[in-house]
Amino acid sequence: MPSATPQWPVKTVFFVDDSSDELFLADFSFKKQEIDAELAHFVDFASFNAHLENLIPSDLQQSIGVIDLNLTISKGSDGIAELRRQARYQDFILGICSGSDDPADRQTALDAGADFFVTKPLNAAALMAICGQVPSLYHRSTSDGRVTFVRQ
């Protein structure tokens, strides 16, 4: 029996981080752990924001935004607050990743409107942790061993 709740596969994980090392680790993890989503990387919040403006609502429903807490030019929580002020991004799954799990940083991110706060690196474990913090997001393994993320 089909589910009455609409479901959207997560097709893209937007990753905003200015560290080439973090990008390398995330890209390697997505390939090695067979994560069934595209990793789209942005080195700063401005380029990420400009890209989002060109997306249609269904693209946002099928995406997750992960922003580094401490970007060189800005704080990730400031970027989230900026997006949350716009009605278009109210339902976009958006959160923070950080190299530390400082409770004050976590609270600042959540106060800014983040749906989640996870520690780096951005890999399958971090994405599964996001699922644990976002009730409308879950993961499953496909018959060929890939990890798929689905939004309800």
C-alpha cells in the first residue's frame, strides 16, 4: 500500500565549506560510502545563496544544506538566519557542521534557525545524525548497497 505522505529522495547535499581538506573528505566519503546524492560544494555563503535563488521549490525539497560554522568571511549561523528570514527557505532542510561539538555553538546554530548541528567530517555517519535530528528525513539502504536519504 503506498504511503499517503509524499516522499522526495534527497538528490543534492549542498556543502558550504572553505576548506579544501573538508571537501576532499566529504567527496571521498560520498563515493566510498556510496551515498546516493550529489555533493555540491560552495566555498562561501554568497555563492551558495546566489545558487539557491535559481532553484525551483521542488529542488529545495530534494536538497539538504550543510554550512560550516566558521567560514573565513562569515559565520554559518549568520547565513542560516539570513535564509530563514525569507519565506522561500522556511521548509528547506538546513544546518551547521563544525569541527567541534561545543554546546554554545550548537545553541547559536539552532537559535539562528538550523534544523541540525553535526560534527565533521561530512560523511554517511553525519548524514545519518542529521536524520536523527530532522524528523521528516530518514535513510535506507538500496538493494545495491547504496545509502539513500528520503524526505517526507
